[in-house]
Amino acid sequence: MSQEPWTLTGLHASVRFTLLADAAPGLLPRLLQPFAKRDLTPDLFEATRDGEDVRVQISMAAMPAEMVHLVEGNLAQVVGVRQVTRRQEITGMARRRAA
């Protein structure tokens, strides 16, 4: 049996991030930065303000699977973000990494 590691390279994920954050000027563009620096454009970006809170949903139908955890980590580090949840579905097949 091969001991080569599995990789997500080439796979895509349908992913939706839901964030709860403090309502503050400049929050929304800061939430797009993790996508922009990876040359990704979300399919949906929706923000709803409720008093001092903002609930934001950002989704992509086909995000490279290896980038999902990176974007999630960057979103969690944005000043004012209190909670990040993620729903995702990996599409395609897992492959072995080339030696």
C-alpha cells in the first residue's frame, strides 16, 4: 500500500461563510480582502445590520478546496469579527500528491 499523502489540490468546494461582527465603518471591504488577495470573487455577499451587530454571508460555488481554511482563518482575524461558521461540500475526487 502506498504511503503517499492525499491532497485536495484540484478539488473545489461549494462554501458559505456566515459571520457575526461588530457594526463598524470599513468592516465590509476588510471581509472581501481574503478573497481578493487570492484572486477569488464571491458569488454572494450579503450583509444585514441589527443594532450594533452585522451578520454577513459570503458564498462561492467553486472555491479551490485548498484555500477554504486559509480564507476562513483570515476572516476570523478581521477586527470586529466575533464568530465565523462555515458550510462546505467538496466536489471531485481526492488524488495522491506526486512524489
